[in-house]
Amino acid sequence: MIDVENLSKSYGPVPAVRGITFQVAAGEIVGFLGPNGAGKTTTMRMLTGYLPPSDGRVKIAGFDVFEQPMEARAEIGYLPESPPVYPELTVTEYLSFVAELKGVSRSKKSARIATVIEQLHLGDMRKRLIGHLSKGFRQRVGLAQALIHEPKVLILDEPTVGLDPAQIVEIRNLIRGLAKDRTVILSTHILPEVSAICRRVIIISGGRIAGEGALDTLIAGAGARQQLKIVAKGPTWGAIESALTTAGAKVSRTGGVEPLHEATVVSPSGDDLRETVFRAAVAGGWTLLEMTPQGGSLEDVFMKLTTTEEGVAAA
Amino acid sequence: MRGVITIWKKEAWTYATSARWYVLAALMVAFTSLWFWFANLQEGRQATLAHIMGLLSFLLMAVTPIFTMRLIAEESNRGTLELLLTSPVREWQIVLGKFLGALTAYVAIFAITLLYPAILMRFAEPDVGPMLAQYAGMFGLSCAFISVGLFASSVTDSQVLAAVIGYILLFGFWILNWIAEALPGSLQSIGKAASLLAHLEKFNRGIIDAVDVFYYVAFTAIFLLLSLRFVEARRWAA
């Protein structure tokens, strides 16, 4: 649905995006993740056809964004970093304007406006001036604007930036709901946002793709250490320790009051230790009360991928 | 065409719901009606619109840059230009729609001033032909002024700067007529040919000359095309 090939953009001599290539299949919801200044907004703007690329091409729903701009733009719903609203219009006036702008037919217009107002819970606000709305509501109006013409592709640039925690949760839920029947790409510099919404992530750093893939694969593939926190109940710590060490793990006790023992178990080889720990407990006759995998989070992956100069090519 | 009409409607609506239009309309009506009183509604005066039109053309020059400074600059400032430029409409449709929106707001002001010819016709027997020519001239002048204002608004993000640029350009084209007087032969005719004011004279005398019509059409077209270039250039500068 989104097909990006060797896309580059320079501002004068300064390269912002350097030859990125990726695809997003129909129905996917993809996170475009990177630190500030990585080239996220520039990429989003090139996807929508707002910015002409220095090199490469973008196809949306089969239409080249620059060769067939009218056809491509009709399939795109776009929410820029700050919602493009007119404060002097009411919500309904604004949505009516955008609907006409996007080519929604006269007969469908009022039904579409009613649908998006319902979808984004803007019912009580429909007659209010946008200038009088809170930031959260304005963001919803921005989303409503992006949906009004039933686009196949939704492009959202930092959709939750500047919102309070409750609003963030709400907008994320809305996006997840919207993603059911369309293709979504959203940019963000907030890691939990990606794990909350997306199944696949593209990590961009310094204008290049530093990593790409399903979240789980990325986390595993980046060589994050396997580490477990366990709480065991047994007669002596020594027995537990020797059982785990024999199985090939490095163990250190971190606390607990007899007969409870809290410990950290690390696998030097990077293997999954959960089964090993379980079997050791069964064989040794002690009880495993708690076992929590630690480390190997998206944060680790992100730091690893965006702080090294070369990065890891696709997972 | 859909794009043009959509943006035209939106601009006209924005003016119709803004204090800016009402203040400017009130100003123009107040000044012209005072002038109408002094110049026409006294004993022994002619039943003609020439005086009113002279003042109206000056007032239009005085208010147009303020009236049009928001057209593109404000969109750019608010980030709504990004919405327009990523919608399935062409840049020329945006420019033309905005031009027509502002023009509609002016035509609405002219509609109010129709009160003056109505009064003249009630109490005297003025020539209708010249009055039509005078309104045609005012329409042409408005097109030219608005296109300059739109252009000024397209070159900068700052509305204040847009107004300043608009004033410089309009004033320049306005006084070209006087500057030309001081110039020698051929330069003088070029200066007069380019002046906004010189082309209004015949309209005001009740003559619609094809040369003058062509002048206003060409003048407006040139500034609309320049505006279009600058709107397109905003993509590259973004």
C-alpha cells in the first residue's frame, strides 16, 4: 500500500533523509520511530507529497505521489505534527470544508461528517469554534479531518505529542480502532507508543533506516541479553544456586527472607532460560513463585540501534 | 473547478464572519457617504459618481494590503497550507479561489455603495452608462489591487511584512502616473501605460476602452501567476 524506494531529501547541502526504502502492506499499522531530528517529519511530508524528494520515489495505493499527485492524495489521510485547523471555523464548518477539499461527493458529505464526528466523539463540540477547543479535542478534529474522505492510507506525524496522559491513551485507542480497516504509518519518538499501537516498527536514525521488523523479532534480534528475575521458595539457597549453575546459568542472590530467595539469573549464551529454571526447580524439589524476564526491552533495542553509527540493517 | 469553488466559498465565509470585513466596509461607506453628501447632495451639483469613484479608488488602495495580507501568510503560519497542499487540489486552484474570495468581499462592499446611484436616480436623471463604466473600472481596479495583495501575502509568512510589501507595490503603481509626467518622451508613455491610475481615467469619464480592460486583466493575471510561483516554491522551502 505504501511503497518507498531510495527516498532522499537534502536541505541545501544538509542531508535529512538518506536513501530509505521500505514497504507497508495493506492493513498494517507501522510505527516510524526515531529520535528528534532523525528525519521523521521530512519522511512523512514526502510520503504525503507535500515535500518533493531530492531522490527516490513514493507510491501510495499504486499511485506515484509526484507523477499522479491528485490520485495519490485522494487516498491519503494526513495529520501533520500540529493539526491543520482554522480557529475561526466551527468543527462542522471545518469538516465540511475539508470534505469538499478532499473531493467527497455532495451526496455523501453530511453522512461522512456525521460518521467522523461520531467516531471521534466530537458530538458535543460540533458547533464550537475550533479556536475554543482544548488541545486534545483539536487533535481529534485533526484526526477527523484525516478520515473524512475514507482514505486507504493514514499518515500520522507524532499524533500524541503535547497531549496529557489521559488524552494520549485515548488518542492511541482511537488510532488502534481506526487501523482495523486501513493502512497506518505513524511517526513517534516515544517508545511505549510503538509497543502500544504498532505490530511492526521502522527505526530511523540520522536519516537512515537503522532497524526494521516485528517488535518481538527486533527485540530478540538486537542481541539483548536474556535475564530473569526469580523468586523461589526452598530449604537453602545453596541447593538452588548449585542446581542453576550446573544448568549453565549465572546466578546472584539479590534478597529475600528464608525460605524465600530472590535472585537474578543470566544466560551467558543468550539462550532462553525459562525452561531451564523450571526444570531445575522440579528436579530440586523447590518451588518457583515468580519468574520475570528483564532487559531486552524496546528501549535497549532503540538505544543500541540509534547510538551506533552503522546500525543494524533489517532484522 | 471543485477546488476553486471550495476555497472561494471558504474565503468569502471567512471574510463574512470576520471583524476585518465589517470594519473596512464601515470605513469605506462612512467616507464615501460623507463625500457623497458634500460633492453631490448640494444645490447645483452634478448627478455623477465621478467624485465618489475618485475617493473609493483611493480608499481601496489604502485598505487592500490590510485586507489581503492574511490570504497566504496566515495559512502558512498556522500550518493549514500543508493541508491545502496535500489535498487533491492544484496550486492554481488555491490561488484563484483565494483571489475570488477576496473579490467577493469587495463586490459586497460595492453593493452597499449602489445606494448612491440609487439616490441620484431618485432625485435626478443621471446617465446610467457612465455609472456602469465607473463600476466596471472599480471592479478592474479591485482585481488588480487584490492580486498585488495576494502576491505580497505569498512571499512571506509575516502578515505585517505582507501588508508593507503590498503598500509599497500599490503605491508604486499608483504614483507611476505622476512620476511619468516628469520623464522624457518614450519613458513617459511607458510609465503611463503601466500606471494603475492612468487606466482608471477613461472608466471614470464613462468610457470602457479595450486597452484599459486589457491592462487590468493582464495586470491581475501577472500578479496571480507570480503568487502561484511563490505558493509552489513554499513546498521547496518547507
